Amino acid sequence: MSPSKKDNMLYVGIDLGTSRSVVSASNGSRNWVESYVGWPKDFVAKKMLGKRVLFGGEALEHRLSLDLSRPLQNGVIKEGTERDEAAVHELIGHLIGMAGAQPEEEMCVAVGVPAEALKVNKIAIRNAVSEHARKLMVVSEPFSVAYGLGALDNAMIIDIGAGTVDFCIMHGTVPLDEDQRSLLVAGDYIDEQLFRLLSEKHPEADFSLNMVRRFKEKHAFVGEPKRRIKIEAPVDGKFTQFDVTEEMRKACESPMPAIVETVIDLIAGFDPEFQEQVRKNIIVAGGGSQISGLDTYLAAVTKEFEPCNFTCINDPLYAGADGALQLATDMPEEFLEKL
Amino acid sequence: MKADSTTKRVVLRGVYEDNLGIPRSCRGKGRARSCPAADDRPKRFGKVGKIGIIGLFAVVALLGFNFRIVYLDSVGPVAMQMSEQPPPPTPVASPVVQARPADGATEAMDLLVGSGFGPIIETAAETGREYDAMLSHLGTPMADLFDLKVQTIVIDPGHGGSDPGATGHQGLQEKDVALDIARRLRDKLAAVGTYRVLLTREDDRKVYLKERVAFAKENHADLFISIHINSVPAEAGPVNYVETFYFGPHTDQRSLDLAEKENRDSDYVMGDFREIIARIGDTLKTEESAQLAASIHSRLYSNLKRRSGDLMDAGAKTGPFVVLLGVEVPSVLIEVSCISNKAEETRLSTPHYRDSIAGFLETGIVAYLKRRTIRTKIDGDNRENVAQQER
């Protein structure tokens, strides 16, 4: 990371995700929170919880006492509701607070958001940040990942998040609308598929969507299984073990046809002279990149069209925020002055 | 994997320019929720905003701005213009239903200031935005404001149940999108006036076209709005367009093909057609339907075009749709989007986008109702003038 250009300037990168939101700052702080925001439902709840607003796991834990919002469901601020816009506002404030700015420090904030949110909620997000920082930028998540990795030319980023899978082709400039695609068959979709498959196969067991999401985060895989996957779920109040290997595979592979089709379609629309370079440089980011065997699986499936190289990044949780931080830090002073 | 400094500089400049383009009007200490996204229809103004608007109108009135509503003719749209400097001829989005030139104006009224609406210059491209602003800012019940006679609006979400309609590449189905938009439109219309707004189907079930028509009649519908999503064969490529139909002969082969597709499972028998075909000469209904189609279509297209650069305008035009023929009141069938276009299908998957479409349809319907009322008022005033002269 390049050194700060001003001593009293704190550079902050934020990855505002559907499932998790992450912050990295030039003072070295790195934090994340699950993207839940909750307000106490009434004065009793407020007195019991002792807070005006709760975030992340704490909000989830006390969800029965809260008006809970997961504001970026499906990759956009849900239905443009005031509550979800307010939740984004609170969440950004919380993340900036986690960055640990000193009172005398000025802040420059870059925020990465799902590509769809960038299209439809850009101003709402910018306004939410503007209360905290005078210098700010809003970019798409896959772009901030690409910037952080230095993959700015002839590369494709696939950001598999909870609400959307965002695709972005980089060709040495800021990606245009036609360089980007979004699919709604992402992490939440896998959860729903897994929940459905498990409920159908084991109707006697009590599964919840949150339980299923935890199973996925621990055991997700595509392709041939390396081991049998066994989980425990309550049956009539007693925890019972189930082998869910096949269901896990089916659920995790369910978005793959759409992802492969989009990859091929985007590459086919790229300049023919550079298609080969893009095929060799496909980077998979986001929580979905942690699905075991994903890079091998995608390479095998696309082989029949044209061989492609897929690389899953090492630190998917912080890649977006680190990229946004890099962007804020690199932004020339003459540009920053006007932002 | 490191980018060279020139590429980096180009990209940074791009980010800078991208972010400079975002309006900054809401900067400062205000809460984010008081500053809606630019492409969201503003929900409402706070007290200060309302006072500001009222004050603005008062200032406009005091300054004596002489804005007028010019009534063009019995089927032409109403254009609002300044008396001294008429605006250029109104551009129209529809290739079929076209505005008459301002030269044909027969009557002018100083209604704008009196009605409290201020200087709204109406063009096909701008009216959607102006109406958005007007509806949101005034918060006035349209029915009270315009003394509307329309009481019952029937919204008809296409397909349903075992008939999914068109299906997109990602599996999104026309029947689900149409139902969702219809529900949102119902809620919006119910919120702006005292209309009774009904849906021909409230859930995912099959309803024959004949049943839809019967439902409209039984409930004494004053307007009938049928909502569909278009689809084109793969060989046509990734096209995306909107089009709006009112009953009449087809204007091109594609309209005929589409009508055949939408007319499937009508449950009508040949005998029924003798009666309903006789109604084709119902010119009043046709004229009103044409007005309604043009009003909805121009607003839908001009607003959606801002979101989808590739959107094409297939116009407001006639088509032989059975469901439109059977209904006796002004009725239109709107293909609000094109589900076979992948990018459009993704957009349609988001509640926000479907809500926007419902908002644009609402804007078009309310604009039609307003014109209708103004026409009635002017007709009434003309009759009064003639009576006075005769006296």
C-alpha cells in the first residue's frame, strides 16, 4: 500500500456486500460485519438492549426484539424503501467507525457495492457515505477487486456474492455497462436450493435457512466429493446425523450453468484479438470462491468450448475492501480535491 | 499481476469522472433516507419541502407568469405552454398515435397557476418526470383535484397457472413478473386517488381471456389495463423493446404473431365473435383507448430508456387482441419489457425495477385521467360560452 499523501488523511476502503460488509483503512485496521442492521422494536427492547441500533451477528442474535434489515438483498437496496436506505446509512457509519479515524483526521472513502446497486442505488449510497467523508467514490465490487489485484487489463472478475454473481471484464479502463453482468443465482440461491433439497429428502428433520447457510459455508463443494458430508439437525428435538453429500453438490452446482454461459457470452463479445488473454485470466472472488473445487470444475466445464484458466483468490473476505482502499490511496491529489 | 502506471492512471481518471457525474445535492448532515436515489421516484416531501413548494407556486402566481393549457382538439393531447414563447412541437414516442400540432389549438385557459401546478412544460420525454415530481410533491388526491369520473380500474396480469407465458434464459416467467407489477400498480393507484382498483387474478392461477373480460364487465370497469412481458425468438438477437396496444387491426406481422400468441386459450367460441366484432365500430372507445395507450407508452418508454440504453420503442398501436375487443371501456395491453433479453431479465428479477415499471404505468394512467378531465372541463366551458352568446 502506498503511503498516505497527507498526514491527517485516513484512507478507507469499504466492501458493502449483501451478506458481509468489510472495511480496510490506511491505519491498518481491518474489520467485517454481517450486513444486518436492527432497530429495537419498542422502548422495552431498547431498554433491554441498551442501544439505538445493532449490527451483524449481534442484531441477528436479538432479531426477535428488532426491526431487522438486510438492506442489500438481491444486490440492491431492497425496493428503495426508506428503512433499507436508512440501514445502509447506519451500516456505513458503523463500518467507518470501525476504521478508527481520529477526530482531527480527514477521510477519503472508496466504497465497492454490488454491480446492480451501483446502477440503481448509487446516489443513495453516496449520500450515506457523504455524512462521514467529504472525499468519496462509489465503484462496483468486481472492479474494486480487480483494482486491488492489479488485474486492470484483459482480465475477467467473477464476484460470487450472496445476492448476485457479478461479472466484469477489465480492458484498461473503467468497465462500462456492457462489460458487466449480474446474475441473481448466487449464495442465497444456493441456500434456498439446499434448503429445498434437504427438506424434501428429510421431511422429518427441522432445517432452517440459517442452519443450511452454515452447512454451506462449512462444506460447499462442486465436482467429485473428497469426503462424505455429514451434518446434524434436530428430529423431534433430538439431533440426528444426515449424509447430505449429494444435496450439497446439487445445490452448489445449481448456479453453474448460468455462470458458465455468462462467462462464454462475455468473452465472445470481447475483442477477438484479446479473447485468449481473458480466457487465461479469469479471477473468481467473493464468498462463493470458497466453494471447494470451484476453479477445477469451471475449467473442466468450459473446456469443451475453449480452455479457460480460473483462479480463486486467497482472501475473498477482504479483497474488495482492500481494492477499494488501494483505489482511494492511489487517487491523485488533483482528482481528490474535486471529489 | 501488476498494472502499468499508464493503465492505472487511465482507470483512476475513469473512476474520478464516473464519480463526478453523480449529483451531490444531498451532501451534508442530512440523513440518507431524506435523499432518495435520482432514478427512484421521490416518495414524499417533508414539511419544509411542502412549504417550499407552496411558496414557489405562490411566487410564480404573484409574478404573473402567464402559463396556459392549450387544448388541441378532441383527440389530441393537451400541451401546456407559455403564451408568449410557445415551445417547439411536442415530440412523441409513439409512431402511431401522434400529437396534433399546436396550430390547431382552439381554446386556451389560465388553469396552471389557478390549479396550483406551476409552469409544467409537457413533452413526451419530460412528462413522466414532471408527473413523478407532481404526484410526489403535492401529495394531493388526484380524484379530488381533477373531479375524476373514473371509479373502477381493472388491471389484468397476463397468463398465470399452467400458462406461464414467456420464460427468460434464467427461468424468470412472464406470469410472475406481470402479477408482481400489477399488484404494485394497484397499490400505487389506490394510493393516489379514490379508485376501486381490481386485479383479474390475485395469485398464480389460470384465467381464460373470456373470464378476464367477464370480470371487467361484472365489476363495471372504467379502464382496463392488461400487463404482459414480451419475448422474441433467439435468432432476433438481444433486442429489448416496449410496445403498447389498443384494439384494432394489426399494423405489422409481428403484432399479428404476438396477438395470436396472447389470444391462445381465450375460451371464446365463434358465436361470441359475431357480437363482439360488431363493436369494432365503437369509435369512442377506440379514441379513448388510443389516448390511454399513448399516455402510458410515452412515459413508460422515456423513463425506461434512461435505465436501459438499448431499449427500443415499438410504439403505441393497434393490435387484434381478444381481451381488448371484449372489454367495452378504454383498454390497453402493454408489453412492458422483453424477458428474452438477458440483461432485461436480470433487471426484471429485482423488485426495485418492477416497482419502477409500475410507477411509470401509474404516471401514464394518471396523466390520461387528467387530460380527460380537462377536456371535459373545456367542453363544459365552451357550452357555457355558446349559451351566453345565444342569450
